[in-house]
Amino acid sequence: MNHDNYSDAYLREILHSVKTVAMVGASPLWNRPSYFVMKYLQSKGYRIIPVNPQAAGEKILGETVYADLAEVPEPIDMVDIFRRSEAALPIVDEAIRKHAKIVWMQLGVRNDEAAAKAEAAGLKVVMNRCPKIEYSRLHGELAWSGVNTGIISSKRRRL
Amino acid sequence: MPETRKPGFDTLAVHAGASPDPATGARSTPIYQTTAYVFDDVDHAASLFNLQSYGYIYSRIGNPTVSVLEERMASLEGGRGAIAVATGHAAQMLAFFAFMEPGDQFIASRKLYGGSITQFGRSFKKFGWDAIFVDPDEPENFRRALTPKCKAIFVESIANPGGVVTDIAAIAEIAHQAGLLFIVDNTLATPYLCRPFEWGADLIVHSTTKFLAGHGHAMGGVVIDSGKFDWAQNQKFKTLTEPEPAYHGLRFYENFGDLAFTVQGHAVGLRDLGASLAPLNAFLTITGIETLPLRMERHVRNALAAAQHLERHPAVAWVSYAGLESSPYRALAQKYMPKGAGSVFTFGLKGGYEAGVKLVESVELFSHLANIGDTRSLIIHPASTTHRQLTEEQQAAAGAGPEVVRLSIGIESIEDIIADLDRGLAASAR
């Protein structure tokens, strides 16, 4: 799979199929990017489970933080990786063990070896993208901020 | 549209940013004539103020009609995002405000629109921003003028009023080697004729008052970000990379990535400079842009015919239009704007200052006024109007000496445009 470009249909299908997302590297600090993404995705109806060994046992936006993916006591649809690219491989191993269906690496995070491993295990992979940005772009909200969404349509926008 | 097709420029000019209204299905873009927007609850309000969700708070910072124009312009220029503002001058102010601090410098072409030279050279000084002006015809001049305090280089793709075309790619390279931001004013070319991001520009500014709106009904400006500039490559752009105190230590570049400039331009630039675009003016500009490709085709065709006619006229000393064989800028024009060199150009009268005054006062189809890029043909004598605040030396450097007349050729019948020029030139030679 080409990880330089993703079709809108590919991203839309992923964002519409997942319900529970484990966010590895979620921060309890309100002005960190992960907190922005978690809060936004919660507002769109996703269940976000934060994973961060430094904040294990604390709560972020009402959700208990786990030290690692293996500790999360319920099924996970997608793992969102908010860590350095080099840290992605062991997280992907855990995602495969947890039977997650999708591995999503944040803007600036790309690890082709980890991606290949996930894909070999039947998971879908997105790298170097932000689910908040992609969700809002595909649903017209990003255009409210003056951003070029690349979407041309004579159909009423779905909110 | 199916994703396998990349929409053409003319399709984007009509559709980009303007899907039917989600609430009503209105096909034309509604004019959201409102100052403020209700919050669902306190938490929703907090999310908006913290920039954690997308939405409207107050029309000084964002408005749905204005957003359509922003996306339309970002799309036409091939950029990531845009900030629409009240005027072209406000666009320049907002672009520099994003990263300049007292004591900082930037290098600008000295062949800019006279109003920009005044804004940069005088009013910017009050903020402690220092503009260094150089002759853009020799790109190395920009390199020679570099100082440790320089943060950006600013040029116009086609200079107003001189018919001068800038070597965008060469200057972009000099800017990027020095870690500077490269800003191009693309007002006179419009993205239909020239696409500066494809030649290395990082930001593009426009006065939308001109060809983009086209009708002369509405003022407006826009700053477009390519989304490709690395704000963290050096220590020059701390307002984007370091914690922003007014947003509790948020770092725009870290949080918003390639959207950082667009988000900061609204959240800080529009918030504090207050140069918001009126929704009605955004609507009028959007409507104008729909026909931009059709109008520009006619503008450049008429301009070339008028310039060729003037070049043969006995009362005319010279014509400076980059579309002419005789122009020293012809090669640059063919490289950067192969569809035409715009429709604003200057020519010199053998009769000097007096002949210039007589000409502008005796034409009947051309309107004597201080604007360009209208559907109507426009004429002005810069030395007695737009450039009169400059010294004679600055006037000459800007291509606006005493004998110079500037034309903005409209989309009327070319026979009528030429007949009116002939009548005016005959009167000016008397």
C-alpha cells in the first residue's frame, strides 16, 4: 500500500468503521496536541482510551489511563500512536495481539517496518496523518478555519 | 467529484469551498450577516476558545461566508489554507504580523505598488519592522542585502505599475538558502496566470479588490499559506513554534502542523489586528471569482492589443508591457505566466507630465481612478496621484516617473478601447 497518499474513501471508511480508539501517548496536559485530538474525537462520539505509563491510573477527559495497551481491559478497534516514529514497532506488536483492526500514526509519525508488520497481520494502516484533521476535513468543519479541504461537491455537506 | 479526477482550475473557480449550505441546501453561498454564534454549552465554548474544536465564535475571527472565500483562494493557489481580510494592505499587515517582532528586518523589491512601499517603509517602522528595499531585476541583490535580523523576502509577481516580471524561482532559492520566508504578492497576475507556490513561494498575498473580484464592488485581501514552510528550521519564527501566552502556552506549529499559519492568522492575527472582511464583501468577491478564468482571457488579449497599438503611436515614447516582444521581461513572463502578462501596464508620453495630465482628463471610456483590475478600462497618471507621496527618485525606481501613464485594460470591445486611447493621445499632444 502506498503510504504517501490516502484516498478520501480509504480514510472515510476507517473513520466510520471504528468506535473505540486506544491513544498511545495521550497527555493529561490540556494544551498538548494529543489532548486536542482526544477531546475532539470524543465530541464526535468515539470512545478514546488513553495509554501513557507516566499517567497510569490518572484520568484524562473522564477516561482511565493505562500503562500499556496490554492492560486495556476491553476490545480496541484502532490504535492511535502519539509517539516518536522509532517507538511505533512494539506498539504495533501489541496492537496485533489486542486484535485491533487499524493502526493510525499521527502527523510526523511514520515507521514503514511497523506498517508492513501490521499489514501482514491484516490491519489497515494510516501514517503521518491526524484523525482530527482528517475527520474535520472530510466533514466540512476544517473549511470553517479557512483550510483547503480539496472537496468539490454539489451535494449538501454532511455534518 | 470522483477522486480519480483532479478538478481543473475553472471548476475550482466556480466550486471550491462552496458546497450547498449544510443547513438549508441553498446552492448560492449565503451571506451570514451575523456578528456572533451561539455556544451549545460552556464546555463547547471552552473547546472553541481553546482552539480544540472547529467552529465560529465571533465574526472578527471567522465567518461562514468569509470561510468560503478563504477555501476558494487556498484552492486556486494550491495552498493549505487562507485568511481573508478587509483589504490587500491588511493582508500584508497580517502576513508580517504573524512572525515579525520589533527590531526584525525583511527585504522587499523596490518596484512595488507605491502604497506598499509607503506601508512597509513608513507605517511598519512604527512597529519596529525594518524594510530593506532592493532592485528585484538582479536576484542576487536580495542575497547581498541579507542581515542576521532578516526574516522574509517580499516581491510582486508582476510589479505594479511597471509591467515588471519578477524571477520568482531565483529569489525563492535565495530566501530558502537563508532560512527566510518568501512572500509573493500575486494580485496583478491572479492564480489564473501565475501560481507562485509552484515556483517556491511560501505565502501569497492578494488584494482581492482587483481582478479576483473583478467588478470593483468590494474591497478585500487574502493571505494564503503553502503549508510547506518549516517554521522550526531556525529560531526566526518563534511566534509559531514557541508557546503562545494568550492561549495558555499552546504552540501553533506543534499543535496544528501545516495548518499552523492559517490557525494563527485567525486566532491571533484577526483577533488582534481586527481587519476582518465583511461577509457581504466576501460574497461579492466569491461571485466575481466564478468568472475569473473567462475575464482574464479577455483582459490579457485586450491588453496585448492595446500595448501593441500604443507602441506604434507617435505620441508614445515607450511601452512597458511584459507581453510585448520588445519587453526585457518577456522571457520571464513566458516562464511564469505563459497565458499572458496581465492587463496592467505603463507607457511613457513624449509630452511628459503635462501630456499625462491632459490624457487622463480627456479620455471618455477609460475611468480616471486609483484602482486596477476592474472589468472597466482604467487610467491613472501615477506621478500626480498614487505615487505622489514618494520622492522623485522613488517614483523613478518604481517605474512611475513624470511621463508615465498606467492603464488597466478592461474587458470592453478592443476597438472602443483603442479609439478612446487615440482620442486622448490626440488631445494630450495638442
